[in-house]
Amino acid sequence: MITFAERSDALSEQLRELEHQADDGDQLFYCAYLLGLLGLHSAIEGEGAEEFDAYFETELKATLAAEGVTDKDQDAILGLWKQVTQ
């Protein structure tokens, strides 16, 4: 079974690829935001891709709300998250 660290690394790779292909500043921001949070949560112990995704999405939503990220940016960041986790 995949560890949380391995899942975080795999998702980070996908985001870095999207970041390199980004053609606007907003997309770069969204990728960087997710990469930063993934880095903070990659050391959490656990196993399972679905388990990590559920854990991280909960943390992501809480962080977005706590930081006062605009609704537009929240929607875009969550959309990008959904894209890389499918």
C-alpha cells in the first residue's frame, strides 16, 4: 500500500508538471499553493492514496478558509486539487 509520503510525492510531481506548463500567473499561484501545503503535510504518517486525499482535502479547505483566500481562488485551487487526484 502507498504511504502518505509517497502519495504526496506523486501529487507534487503532477503539480510541478502543471506548473511548468502554466501560461498565467494565477495557475502558477494555484500550483505553488498546493505544492506548499503538500510539503507541510507530506510527513504525516499513514497509508492509502484515498485516505491521504481525504485527509489533505480537509486540511486544504480549513487552510483556505483560515487564510481568507477569495472564493474565486478557493474554487480554482480545489478544482486543481480534484484534477490531480483523479
